[in-house]
Amino acid sequence: MDNVINSLKSTALSIGEIMTPVLTQSKFRETGVITPVEFVAAGDFLVHHCPTWKWATGDESKIKNYLPKEKQFLITRNVPCYKRCKQMEHKDNLEKIVDDENGDGGWVDTHHYADSTLTEVREHAGQIESSGKQTQVTVEDDDDDEDDDDAADMEEFERTGMVNNDPLEASTTTKPSASTLKTDENTGPNTLATRTYDLNITYDKYYQTPRLWLNGYDEHHKPLSVEKMYEDISQDHAKKTVTMEQHPHLPGTGPMPSIHPCRHADVMKKLIQMVAESGKELEVHMYIMIFLKFVQAVIPTIDYDYTRQFNL
């Protein structure tokens, strides 16, 4: 049923995109959306700082005239995925209640002690959550707005934060060594079956934000089924925030998982306001870098490159 509903929504949005004029004036600071020109500038910044990302053209018949021909979308290939999301499921000994002095009981970070390299990030997340509450958009009581309700949860980014002293410092996240990786999924519960993903970032003309697409392969580089790919998507988001739709530049590939962009602008606007309150300014060329960081809440085990850390 979810797939049928998502298919209907996709068809409606395709019609809406055709009817939506191309955004030409910047509204980044006011609403969190970007123009095609700003999308290209942010993409150029990503490609410069993260060489695993490249610009691509796609199918000639699907070229969008509001984007340069050679810069239709961004792509990175063979991104490792070392474990399934179910291997990150809740454990009591990893829990920590964060920001429990604000009168509402706080929120529970279910993986606070999972990785010592993330300790600083987790400790700052409560501050980001608290700051974001003043601007949070409430949708619980809006029964008619199913699209926004189903495809929400981009605010998961507020639980991970962007906290590093040097905005151009390389990420220190550790990866499993090659000696620990095996390719046979049936060898035992501690075996890491290394899947890979190709990730694409397109410009969504209707929502006026970037949009992330996934295409997965098993350890033998055979295409993953839809259900297998859902194993690498947070279960809070699978079939809700993540929907199966046709890639706008690759018509022969069939439906691909995509992170629905309906909340991207809201989250970015909230971050812009938070940075402004600290006396700083978030530049539009950083948009895709930040976008990649907050969508990691949806695909936490896919180890793609956004390289830099950010300081709010």
C-alpha cells in the first residue's frame, strides 16, 4: 500500500514540477531553498573538496535546460556499506538521555556509546535539539498533509549535529580494516558483507532542493533487490522518507530509492537561523556538504564522502 501511495504522489509531483517555474532569485536565507545556479555552485564546492564526487550528464533526452549540460547531477560510485541497519538496533548499554533538564524528559540517544569517535558529536546534539525546538514545524495534527508527515524526520540531523572546530578538517570516522571484511553473508553473525552503492544528487525543481538517490550492489557487484536495499535504510525512514521513484536523468534504470526532499528546505532554514544566532553566516556553497551530513540519519551505514566537518 505504501508503494502505491508513493507512486501516486510521485506522479502528482511530476506534474507539479512541470508547472513549477524555475527559481531564479535566491531565497536561501529566507526559506532554505536554492536556485539551479546555487545548486551548481554547491556541487562544484563538493567536487573540489570531495574528489570521489563527480558531475554527470545522464541520458541526453532528459537534460534539464536550467542546468549546464555537463552538470546535470552529481554521482559517487562504489561507496562501501559495511553492515546492515539492523546491526545498529537498540541496546540498553548504548543509551544516554540527553537534555533531560528542560522539563520534557529529554530525548534518548540510542547509540551514544557505540563509537568513541562520535562522543563529541553526541554531547553537542542536545544543544542543537534544544535550539531547534523554537522553529520546529508541527505536523501531527494535520491529517490532510500526509506527504509532509510521511516524508519527515530530516530533523534526525539535529541529533548528530555539525560540531568540529575546523570547518575544513577531514573526517576522523574510522572504517573497518580490509582484514576484517569477508564476502560470504553466511559465514557467521560477526561477518561484514561489504555491499557498495552508487549515490546520485539531483536538483528537484518542485522542492527547489537537492535530492539523493541510491543504487546498491552486493559483494559480488550484482544489483540489490529493493528489499535488500531497504536493509541499509533506517527503519524509521524506510518506505516513508525513502520512496521508490524514477530517476529524472536515468530513464532506463527503473525505480530507485530516493530520500524524499519535502523537509530539506525546512531543516536548512532552521540551521541557517541557528548559525545566525551564534553571530555567524552559513554560505550557500556549503549547502550540499551540509545536506549530505543530515541525510546520513537515513542511511547511517553507507559510508559516503562528505569529508569535511562543520562548526555551528
